Amino acid sequence: MNFARVRKSLIAIAALVVAACGGSGSSGFDGAIKSEPEAIEKATTEGTCVDFKDTTYCASGAPVLIGDDSAAVDFDESSGPLPCPQLPGDPGCTTTVGFEPSGFPEAAVLLGAWAESERGPWTLSSVDSTVPGSGGEGDEDDDVVVVLPDAGDGEPSPVVIAVLVYLDAVPDDAPAVSLRLRGFEPDIVYVSSEVEVAPSGLRNEAER
Amino acid sequence: MPAKPIHKTNAPKGIRDFFYETRVLMGRDFTVKRFATEVLEGAVDPVMLGYVEKGKRLPNEALVRRLARVRGEPPASLIAVLYRDRMLYAFGRELRRALHEPADTEGVVDADLAVQVSRGVAALPDDGEWVTVKGWRDEIASAIRGKAKRADVDRVIALLRERGLVEQRGMRVRRAAKHFVASSPNERRALAMEFAAIFAKSLLDKLAVPESAASSHVRNHYLHIDRARIPQFYEKLEKSMRALVEEFAADPAADPKKTAEFLNVLITSTTV
């Protein structure tokens, strides 16, 4: 038996010894959150707020404590697919999802973002949807603008809407698109449940 | 016609499994009808025995005592299994009511999925060593039940892959994580049933089966604690328990093919 063969046999025996030990594990009803999609899923499923890596992820209407006061964002519930008309020359169809912020301090800034699922990637909504913080009087409905670039087939598409809350200021170098919401560096994120968007054909109607 | 004494396995068993196992080990000629009429001497209708073996009905105590005689063993252990199954049936029924779920789902077998998942996870080495998929499949199949179906093993493997608990490359597989979180309503109910089964068995072993009393550890620790520190307490408890479990699982003597038992350590803590 040469040296290489002896060495191979020893490795095989060592592997058998290792494999002989029993493994262990655990199971339960909750566990440590390991990713942003998990945090969003837990928040929206349980209707609450979940902390993950310096960002708080909340479901629509879930109160979050800011100092001694609580604040929240409520998304407008739609009973059916949202119409998403596409005008001639537009890069895609455009729709809006309404939300109502309440209790945030004056200095807070809210931005909108959307994605096809909680797994991202997330696209920042148009600048028009940037709204001032809603502290004090005059709370109003605001909109997150969603532009679906590929709306040609007319099939309803699911989207998830997020409202990013910055308690101080929006970072200057915030990206336009990010795989995860925390890439936009918000303090708090409110995420809607899945919304159906139905591209509709203003263009098609004009062509008829 | 007493059968040969049957070796104990560490696979989880309900009373249905003892009826099935005893009949099958007596030989392939013993159909349900023949076993009911000849071996159990007509103490049970063959149709009812079929239901008992499938877990759709629970036998009465007299029938279990008769089965113990057939197996040539004292009845206490089998009676304890029957009591545990009755408790689980009642627990499952009330749990479904509490969760507002339909009552037409099976009761006693609810815990199977959770048991199979724990066996699937424990069949992989703790240190992330790669093992063959075939070896892993065989180990799950032998651990979860003598009459495990291929579909049961496939279901467990698919679930563990989906949840990212295992990583597969070609024909090899290794563990990627250790903690399975029950997420769907069905999984949560299955896990609740498994936990209830572990608790019921621990208590019954301690109180009603003297020869098994030493294999169970049941103790209540109590203290006053600041409400705000409860999450910190649970975090430390989990870390301590994880370290203890991994220490003993790494023991070379913990070989499932030799003298090792599958030990469940159920932790429950609540304020009163």
C-alpha cells in the first residue's frame, strides 16, 4: 500500500468518524430575523413593527414610537386592481397609491418606493411624491407614484408599496434603485400589503 | 400465540404504530382480518382495527392490554402510550377550536410533519460536513417511522431546502441552518401537537411508567423578574441551551446507529 493510498484511507476513516456524530437542531414559532424580506413579511403578517439592522419595518397603520409620541402611516385600501393608464409617449403606465401619515415631526421627510415583491429591487418613486412630514395640523392624503415600465400585455401585476420615513434628512447619495429598502437608509419604513395594478390602454382605446 | 419480544426503537410511536408493527412482524400472512379474529381473538372488528392502525380511531384499554399480552410484555408502557394519544387527541381538538379551524383534519397524526422535520435536521452533522443525499434520505426514512413513505421523505427534504436549512450540491448535502420556524397555519398546528406530545410523554414517563422515569427530566424553575428583562432572559436561556445541545451532539458516542437516543428538550416559560 503506497503513501497516497494510506492517506486516502485515513481521510475516509476521519470522514466516517465525523459523520457518525449525531446532529442537532431546534424548531419553534419564531426565530431571529435574518433578512429584510423576512422582517417585512413578519411585520405585514402580524400587523406590527419589526426592527432589523437599524431600520424599523412597519405594516400599514402599525404605531411606531418617536420619543413619547406615536406615529403611523395608513395606506389607502383598494377593493380591486388599481387602474394604470399609459399615455402615448410614456415609458410605462402610471398609477398612484394613497397613504396618510400621522404624528410624524415637522422635520421628517417621507419618500415613496415600490417593488414587485418584498424581495425587491425597490425603485424610488418620482420626486413629486416627496411629501413634508405631517406633524401638526393639515394631515392630508399623499400618493406614491408607481411607473410600471413594462405594461404592454395588460395583465394585472402585483406591486408592494413602501413609504420611507427620514426623521432628519434624506441622504444626498440615496440611490434611485436598491435591492433592499435599507439601501435608501431610512429610519422607518411602512410597507403595504400586495396591491394589484391593472395596466389599461388609453393608447389602445385611442387606436381603436 | 405470543409473538417474539420486539426490540425497542427510538422512533416516535403512537398506539397505532404498535398495532401495525405487531401484526406485520408476525408475518405477511397476517392480514388485518386474520390478526383481528385469530390473534386478538375477535376482541375488535377488523374494520375498526384498520382504523386504529391508520390513527383514525383510538383503541380501548382492554384491547391495548390484549395487544401487550400478544407482544409478551407488561401493559404499562402501551397503556401510557394510549393515554398520551388520548391527551393529544383532546389537545388537537381543542387547539383547532381555539384557532377556529375545521374539525375534519386528522388528530393524532398532526404532529408527524414537525417530528419528520426535526429528524431531517438532526440527520445532518452539526459542523456543516457534506454527506451524500442518499445517506441523508436513508437516515430520515429510518428515523421517522418504520413504514415511512417515500413521499414523506420527499416532503421533508423539499421543506428544508425551501427554508434554507440545507444546502445541496450535486449528490451531496449539508446543513445551512439549525432552527426551523413554523410559518403556515398547518405547520404551526403540527408543531404545537409535537410539543404537546413531548410534554405529555415526559409527564407520563415520570408518573406512570417506572422503567422510563429516568429517561425524562421535568422541572419548573421560578423567579421574580423585571418585565423589561424577560426578552434578555429568553435570549440567554436560548444561548445556554444551544451550547449544551451542541456539546453533547458532538460526542462521538452520539451515533444514531449505535446506542444513541433521540432526546427532545422542550423549553417552555411563561408568566403567571
